[in-house]
Amino acid sequence: MSARTATRSRTTKETSIEISIDLDGTGATDVSTGIPFYDHMLDQLGRHGGFDLTVKAEGDLHIDTHHTVEDTAILLGETFREALGDKAGIRRFASGKYPLDEALVDVALDLSGRAHVEWLVEMPESLPLGDPAFDPQLAEHAVSSFAQSAAMTLHVELVRGRNVHHIIEATFKGLARSLRDAVRVDHAGGVPSTKGVL
């Protein structure tokens, strides 16, 4: 099997980002976006996904964190999609319920090549997390931007939860574990689609 790795960069007037990923890594991460809470979530994605992940991002944090969060998620999705290659032999589908203390999140995904996101996560009232501040509402934007750019079908639903940090972290861990399962090569043959391509 050829290496499932990719490195991509993106520079705009608002952000400058470089991302590398190895889907068959050991969960080693090196993440720096200038937004500590977001770094923590991306670290969870790499570690629990079993991906080697490097993210270096600089953005206009003096304005707010939105541009950096969005642009990083978009580029991460593009890099992930490139690393997947033709998807030959992958499991493709994965789902599960993922807890973190009182929070429980249901994640289901399909590496279908069709971008679609259903986000049914109602966040409790909360102050922004960390400094510079990560607005909890950005969690949806980050996850959706990643999934759209990666061209996957993704459903995320909050089963229960009161603590916003726990809800967001359970979401990222659940996404990571589901991706880990979905990208696994099970040697079932070619591309897992009746179309012959994903």
C-alpha cells in the first residue's frame, strides 16, 4: 500500500497555514494555531484518529479567531482528502456514541465523496473558551468546514450534555475515532462503492 500522506499550504490576507497528515501514523501531533482551545481539539483529532498531524497556522487573531479556525479546518479537510487517495480497500463507513463525563455525542460518517453535514448540537450558554477566545459556536463551523472540504457525509448529534467544553471535546474525539475506523484498510478489494469510484 502506498503512503497515505499529504502536505498542503494556504495563504490569504487573513491567514497563513501549512498542514501535514499521515493517516497511518501513530497519533503524533504538533499543532499551533495561536488559539489554545482549538489546538487542544485538533490534537485530539490526531491522537485519537491515530494520524500523525502537523498544523502551523498564523492568522489575524487581533480581529478575532474566526478566520483562523475556518481556514485551518478547510485546509485540514483538503489535506485529509488528498491523503486518502483513491480510497481502495477502506471501510468507508463508521459511527458510534462517544462520552466525556456527562456529555454524550453520536457521530456517523461516510467517506462518500459527497459533502453533506447534519449538525444537531445545541450548545448550552457559555463564555468563550481560552485566550484568545474560542467561541463555542465555532465548533460547528470548524467541523462542518472540515467535513465539506474532505467531501464526506457527516452526522453529529448531541445525545446529552451540560458542559460546553465536554460537548465539543466529545465531538472531536468521536470524529477522530470514527475517521480512524472509516479509513482503515480491510483488504476487501477495490473501492467500496458500486460506482467503482468515491
